[in-house]
Amino acid sequence: QAQLVESGGGLVQAGGSLRLSCAASGRTISSNGMGWFRQAPGKEREFVAAISWSGTNTYYADSVKGRFTISRDNAKKAVYLQMNSLKPEDTAVYYCAAAAAGYGGGWSGAYGDWGQGTQVTVSS
């Protein structure tokens, strides 16, 4: 299984920016996609963004379109989430995940490996 470790979370004021990173190690299949999900207290884990391993295909939740950008660097085995114009409702633990096969898209069930999460808190 792949090991995924998120970093870059923190406290930021509304309107600010953060860049999350996810480092992968262990078994890695280059053709598999990656995704970001988040979970706020008392809420279900929700999809944020997904990207194919090539970077050609990306997909975003409506709530973050135009504000968040997912990218990856295969040489570094890393995936990133640039978050701009942050809102208090973006507050959550953010998780990166690796698709079990192919492009995972927005369905959490397509992902087989998950990181431990990094906290993002946006103050008003």
C-alpha cells in the first residue's frame, strides 16, 4: 500500500491562502489518480478535488471551483492543493488519497489509500 502524508495546514484568516502538500511513498502506480477530501466536525467526509496521474484531468467540487487548484509532481511523488480566497466554511481536516486504479474522480470509494489528514482552520 502507498503511504500518504499531508502537510501545510494551519490557521489563516478568511480571504487568505494555504498550500497543502501530500507526499507519497511505498507502492506507487503512475497511472493512478489522486484526490483531496475534507471533513469538518459533525460532517461527512466530502470530495474537494481530483487529478489524474498525468495531470491532464482535474475535477473539483462546486464549492471550491475557482478558488482551489490541484496539481502534482510525479518526480517528487507529491500532490498539492493550492487554496485561495479561503472561507470559514473551508475549515476541516484535509486528506489526500490515492485511487486504487485509474482516475478516482469524486467518488471516495475509488480511493484505496488515505493520509492521516492536516487541519485547516479559517477564521472570519
